[in-house]
Amino acid sequence: MKKTLSGPGMALYALGLVGVRLLTLTLSMYTLRFFAPTQSTGLPLLLPIGVIGIIQGLTTIIDCLIDPWIATYSDNSKNPKGRRIPMMRKFAVPAAFFCLIVFFTPVGHESWVNVIWVVVALFLYCICRSLYDINYQAFVPELIPDPKRRVNYFTIRAFFIVIVNLVTASVPALVVIFRGMGVTATTAWRMCIAIFPALSFILMLLPALIIKETDYVEKTGVISEKINMLKSLKGALSIREFRFFMIGALLIDFAVGCFNASLLFYIDLLFGLSGTIATILFMGLTVLSLALYPFIIWLSRRIGKRKMMLISISSCTVAYLLILLYIPLGTLFGSATIQPGSFWTGLAGEGARVSYIIILFLVGAAFAYPLATSNIIGSSMYADFAHYDMLKSGQNRSGMFFAVLSIIQAIPGGIVPAVVGLLIYLGSVDKTPTVTGVHLTALVSLVTNSLGFLFYWLYNEKNIFSVIFAAKSQEQAEKA
């Protein structure tokens, strides 16, 4: 008889995703900052202008092409130790290693040798990360088949992810500390960034080494028929609700990705604030989003996941508008500046405008609800689709659904650096980002966010849950 995963077991399994999140955040938040530096960072230009965005775009395309193959291989695996866990064990360490070496380029100045280095490192990272992540995600609906208990798991996971967001946001503050100790800018950034891959491989290995897959899954799939990759992909995309959800998620992830990649540029170039304040911002955002978790769980049982995501997207719209309208809003809030010697001088910088600090924290407040909602609700919806498809098709094609999830996450991860990397240099005459270019990234986020809202509006979750709950009721009736 299959075991039921306990609460502590859910927490243990969630650590694997936390490790993956550490890697993806490290690359999404700091690749552009490291390879497209402003003068205030003190970092040298290691790659030709705009190249880092193109590199990430190309590696993303390759990643998207191989993900369905990885998913099909996993779904068809006949490994007696399980389909998912053995693959997770093999690729945790390589994923962390290749993420790390992206930032350790061999030449200390602008060079095409560095370009080749980054291309190879990112390509191998994408492959290894996908081999771990797709198997990890695909195991969730098998490990926790009850949709209501899955919400508990995603809540635990979301709590960990929020902490990870805070930890990764501490890099600018840590860099300041290391620079104060006489370390060069390049060394300081590399020392701080290296912490996360080192931690991530430990977190990724823990559930893979401790959890025994065969204790929770009695057989490798619902039926013995071999799963064809193209048919499996076609089957996933044939679900109308999944198509609407998938396109909406892709657009929203792109909008948020643009914002994340540009945030330190907003703080530096638009607001003229010290990077240290980013750590304070994320601390406040973390506390506020955590405080919303009980409310999120309560609300999900009353209005459904779709409506919660629509509210979340609307809240993101507010944040993007605040960035776009920072000049008139700054005028509205007044021209007062931070006085020398005050508490805020060390955080925001001497002479920083109070109005811009207010706008920045309003942006953080606007993102608190979306952060809490997407971490709990958004992630759980993929498991719901995989569960629905298994009931309708008679095949366990969870791997393919999470391959699509991986693709949706990878596409913005590749396109965003290319778009942002080109936009921020708009009108540049000295190879440094411009205010106009950085400001335009907020407009891009606003437009794609609005399109994402439209597709989520078209998604009807009742069609999915009616099948899942009917199967659950039938199972309970048979047991009775």
C-alpha cells in the first residue's frame, strides 16, 4: 500500500525546489547586473554590449527544444527505483556547478573568450537544471495526489521560496560589506554569488537522497503503453483551459522577469538610490507576503484560484504604473531629500529624494500579494492540469506538463535578458545603461502583464476541477 506524505515530508521535498529557485534567481537577478554594469558598480565590462541577452536567448531556445524529450524519457522510464528521484540525484550537483561558473569568466576584460565561456556554461546549466526540475515537478501529483493537500505542500514551498527571494536580494548589501574590506568589485560580486550555488546543490540533493519514490508510487504510470513524445505534447496542448493558462502564464512571467532584471537599474538610475536599499525593500516585501499566507489559503477556498490570479495580475499593474509615473509622482510627493548623517543616508544614499523612497516601497507593497499568490496558487495549478489529464487520458504524462512549465519559465528567462539588455542601452554613448532605456522596461512589463490578464480571464477552472473532484468522490465511494 502506498504511503501518504506527511507534513515534514512535504517540507523536505520542498527543499529541492528551493535549491532550483536559488539557481534561477541568481541568474535572473544578477546576470545582467554583472555583465552589463553601470559605473556605480565598479565592475568591468566582460562581454560586448548586448551579447549576454542574446546568449541567454539562444540557450533558452535550445532548452525549450530538449525539455519535451526529457519529459518523455522520464515518463517512459522503467527504472525499478522510480522514474523521477534517480534523475534528480544525478543532476543536482552539475546544475549548481554550471550556474556558478557562468560568473567566473577567464578573462578580466571585454573578450570573446568570455562569450564562449558563458555560452557553454549556460547551455550545460540549462540541460542539467531541466533534468532535475522536470522530474521534480512531475513527481508532485504522484507524491501528493489529493488537490487539497497539494495546496498545503505549495504553501510550505512558497514560504521557503519567499525566504530564498530575501536571501538572494541581499547580494548588493553583501557586496558593499566586502568592498569595505578592500576586495575588488569583481571579487566581491563573485564571492556573494557563489554562496547560492553552493547552498542549492545541498538543498536539491536532500529530498532526492532521503525520499524513496517506490514508497509512494506503486507503478510507473497508469497504463503500460509507451508514451510518445509528440502525442504526449499534443495531448497536453489539446486541453483548452491549459492553453489559455499557459499563454497567460508566459506573458505574466515575462512581465515579472523584465521587472526583476531591471529593479536594480530602477533603484540606481531612475531613483538615484543606493543598492543597499534593495535589501530593505525585499525584507519588507518578504514580511508582508508571509503575513498574507493565511489570507491566501482562506481566500483560495472561497473564490477559486483563477480569481486570485486575476487580482494578483492587477496588483502587478499598479507596481508597473508606479515605475512608469515616477517623475510626476515624485513631484506630487515633494522634493525633500535625506539629510546627511541620518539613518537613511547609509541605506538610500546622501541626498536621496524621500519621494522616490516612498514610490519604491509602494512598488514593494504592490508586489506582496502577487508574490504570495503565485508561489502558492500559480504553481499548484500545473499539478491540477497534470492530474486532470491523467484522469481523462488514462496515462501519467506529468512529465510533459512540467516540461511545458519549464519551457514557460525558460522562455522569459532567455528573452528577458535580450530585451532588457538591449533596451537599457537605448541612446547610450558611453557603453552604460541610460535612464530612457531603463524606464522603457517598465512599459514593456505593463503591456505584457495586461495581455496576460486577458488570457487568465478566458481560463475556466471549473472544467478542470469538476473532473478531479468527481474522480475523488468515486474513489471514496468505492472505499466505502
